[in-house]
Amino acid sequence: MKTSEMSAVILAGGKSSRMGKNKLLLPLGDSTIIGTLLATLSQLFGECVLVTDHPDAYRDWPVKITADLICGPEKNSLTGIHAGLSIASNPYSFVVAGDMPFVEPELLTRLAALSGKEDVIIPRQGEHFQPLSAIYHKNCLPHIEELLARQHYKILDFFYAVRVRHVDVAELLPDGSQRWSFFNVNSPDDYRLAQELFAQFKAGRLKGS
């Protein structure tokens, strides 16, 4: 399947507690952290859906905006995935955290090419999975809703009920460039590193977005 036949769902509901401000809107090059991510996604996917509690911050962006549709005692990634999949126009969506600016386009196209039979296609690094850089089908929605009804928020816990394909990241990007695809900006130190990485990408010293 092609990425153009899918939606991209960006989760932008984090508290940014370690930053003290909305980290997604921090400058990165001539854009922002989330703007850098969106520049990659918008070139590939049929639509981009942004899940956020602060819609006014993104009104001028070329995205479809939604808040969580099921609100429990806490905000979490599973409620965001649920909202994004519910609003998306396409059966399949690539779900990504908004603080991951260096997602590699080649990784996305190869991941999408594996779609068509399974309900979840998720990258794996050894024993570690990347649920916020994975593809989900709308078939997942009733199983996610069942977890949310029980106030259970671990993403992997509904996988037993759907068809899942695990893909080793080395198969997606064997040259090792996937390392930065899964890098997320959580702390001031991460942000400083992101600025350094962006400069290196622009200078062509690193392979990446």
C-alpha cells in the first residue's frame, strides 16, 4: 500500500513538563519541531490529523484537528490514537508522536508497503516496540475502546485481539539511518541535540529527513 492511501495521525497532547512550554512549537531550523515532522508527513500521506488539547495553536496548519473523543481521568497516547483513527478518512493511519521531527521518509514508505492484511504494522528494535511510529487500521478501534472503558492505557495490550505484524527496523532501513527516526525531544538536552542534528542533516553530514 502507498502512503498516499493512508492518513498520518500526529499526537500533540503531551504536557511538555520537562520543557516548561509547548515543546512542539520550539524553533528547529526555519520551522518548529512539529513543523519539521509535518513537512515530511504532508508530502507522503493523503491527509494529516493532529490530536491536541490546544487547537488554537495549530489553526493555520494544513491538518485536520481533533481533541480526544474519550476523556478519562488522564490524557495518554491510547486516547490520542483512538481519536486520530476515528477522525481519519482512510482505513490505515501512520501514528507518530509530535516530538519526533526526524522520521525518515524511506522508513514510512517501506512500512506502508507492508500494509494490507494486518491491523497493526509496528517497528521493533530487539525486544522494544515503537507503538508511536506504527501503522494502525480502523479495525483496532473497538478493541481500543474496550481498554479505555476499563481505564487501561497500555497500547500493546489490545494487540492480542488484532492481526499484528512486527518488523525489525533493520529491515526497514538497513543502512542504520532509522536511529534518528525514533528520536523524540523530551528534555532540554534532547532539544539541543535536535538542533545539532538538524544542522547536520541540512549540511548533508547525516542521512535523514
